Amino acid sequence: MAYQIYLVRHGRTWYNEYQKMQGWSDTPLTNDGVEVAQKAAESLKNVNFAAALTSDMKRAVDTCRIITRRNRNDLVPQELSEFREQFYGFYEGRGIDESWFVIGKPHHAKSFAQIVQNYGFDATMDFVKEADPLHDAEDATEYWNRIERGFKKIDQIAKDGDKILLVTHSITILGLAYRYKAGDFELNDVPANASLTMLERDNGVNRVTKYNQSLL
């Protein structure tokens, strides 16, 4: 069985605006966040989605609802907690630049981009848990086990040839792109709010064929 997943990042939130680590924390969409979600909805209105799925974070749910209300099939979003962002533990709600500096410092890296470039995406996740004083943050194994449980749930929903909408988060989409990249594209930036990334799943095998495509 093969089907396509349209991965859309949620609209801009207040924590995005204030440059804070969001993870499992949740803040509402800004006015701009609603506007870009509406533009994404306009771009996707004629896609024949068989199902609309979303992370259970309110910012993703609200974005998904904006898209589905405009779509030709007017689907009811189904929430899947498995497609949340990575849990940042102690660093939830803290400044992004400061947090990644502290996380990367023991490894001689000063930013998220440097850590990923020097050590890879999974090691970056592991470093978050390592730096968390309480070690509550998710490491790569915990994170990918959760994501895989999510894909198994989608397998129970999807049929051969389906197009599935999945609204989720920036680092989740970036991680999927690193892990399953199958196209000629660069991964220099996190996906923009309300951008589109395409993932094909064929008998349990994932391929990301497009990344961070503008819907605006």
C-alpha cells in the first residue's frame, strides 16, 4: 500500500514571535499565523484529501481546522499526539538561542544549526536530554519510537493512493526530512510556518520528496 502525506507546519505562534522553545508547550496562533494558515488553505483547497490529521497541540489543530474548512472534502481533523514536536523538558518556554548555546556548549557548538551540522539530527536530540538537568527531554530513541507509532496509526487509516493531510511542527518535519530524504533539496533551514513538505509511504517505507515548499 502506498499513499502520500502532505506535511504542513502550523501557522506562526506567539512563542515563534518571541523566539522561545515551544516543544510540548502551546501558544495560540498570532493574527499573522491565522493569515498564513488561510493562505495555505486556499492553496490546498482542491486537493482530494482522504483524511486530515494533526498533532494534538492547539497551534496545529487550529491550523488544520482552517485548512479543512476550506478544502473540497470538508474533513474533520483527527488528532495524533504521536506527531507532536520533540519534548524539550527543562528548556520548554526558554529562549531559543540561549537554550541551544547551553545544549551545544559541551560539544563545541553554539547553535542548533551547528550541532546538527557537526553531529547529525539524532545526536542533537540526545544532547537536549543530556543537557536537561532533570533529563525529562526526549532523546532520539524515545522520539522516533513515538513517531513510528504515529505512522502505524496512519497505516490503519489510509488506503492505497490516498492523499493525507498532516499538520505538525518544524523540527518534526525537519527530522523526517533528514531521516527519509529522497529528493534533490537542501536542509539548511527549518520549514517555514504553513509550508508544505511531501512524504510518500510505500509499504512502511518513507521517502521525503519535497521540502519546505511555500503555500503562500
